[in-house]
Amino acid sequence: MAMKGVLFLLLLPLFVDAKAPQVYRCQQADGSVVIQDRRCLVTHTRPALTDQKPQQNRHEAARQPAISPSPQLPGRLARRPAVKKSGQQAKSQYFSLGWERFLPANWLLVKNESPFVHLWLLSRRTFAGMNDFSEGIKLAVYPSTHRSYRQGAFGHALDLYHGIREQYQASLLDSQFRSHERFKVFNIKYRLPGGRLALTEFFIDEHNNDLFVLTIQSDNQKWRSHEQLAEQIIARL
């Protein structure tokens, strides 16, 4: 009997330890630590919300013109200015009879018209046709692009713009939107083989779905005289 009492006393600490509750040290969301007899709850912290702008559709982005922050690096095109739509507008003077009377008499003119495009080539240099044209002003008019090309005037302008970028990608100089009271206007400047400069400007009449594309091709010495004639043509669009 005495031996059983001694054995009980020896095993008593083991029973006490086995029944002792397990202690957990749990860190709260505010950083404080709490001691408890149950397992810590797993908490998830929600990430802070940030202002995120929606991503631009990649197809739309690919079609947008680009502007160079410097002449050496054609980059992103500035956002085009908003144009107020105030109902249907009159057609350009280009479509009026006798528009040719505004052209200088000492310039050679070659005109080619089709249902899809009206093309005017003006130069002081003698040339036989489109393939022989190297210096002067080109005016291409695309009337009612939604009927001829199944797209709006702005969309067709972008297609022509990207065609220039692909053809002259190694010699692009600048590209930008510019403000105009009637048309949406953007341009691209590049260097032609042989060293002449070229500036192609797109005038978009969204009310009538007409597109005017004016290109100056000239060397530096004659650039201003070509630019002055281009300004007269633009003023009568």
C-alpha cells in the first residue's frame, strides 16, 4: 500500500502537465500580442486601394498617331483638341466650281480624279506625273470616306498616317496635332530620299466625312515659298 502511494506521488506531476492548457501568443492586426489558450486566427489584410486608370484598348492604341517630344525621337501624339459639333456644316470650297482660280499661274498643275480620291500636284519644276513628282505640293481629297472606304475620315487618315510611318520610319522627324476652328488636324514630318523634307498634314471634316491630305516636299531653301502656297490652299478648304 505504501508503494502505491509513492508511485502515485511520482506520477502526479505528469498528470498535471498533461492537463495543463497550451498557450498561444497571437499578434493582432494593430500589432499588439495577446496570450490565449486557442490557436491564433489567420487574418488577411486587404491591400490599399489605388487610383488606377483603365488600360487603353490595344487595337485603339495601335491606331493612334504619335508625337515626338523632340525632333530626334518621334513618340506619343498629344491628345487632339475637342471639336464642338453644331450640326451639319457646308462642304469645303474645294467642291465648288472654279476652285482652280486660286492657284498661282506660274505653277504646273496635274490633276487626277477618281470616285475615291481627287489628286492635285503643284510644282514649279516640270514633271510628267505622280512618279516624277519630287518637289512641290500635293493635295489629296477623299470625299465621303464612309462610302468609298467604309470608314470615317479620321480612321482613314490614321491608315494613311501609319503608312507614312512604316515607309519612312528611319527618317521621321516630328508629329503632332494642331488646333483648327473647323477640322481635326494632325501632321507628320519626315525626310525623303535625297535629303528633301516632307510635311504631310491631315484635315478631317467629321461632319461630312471628307478628308484632305496636304503634303509639302521641298528643300530648306524653298520651303517657305511652298509653305505660303500651302497656307493659301488650307485657308480655302
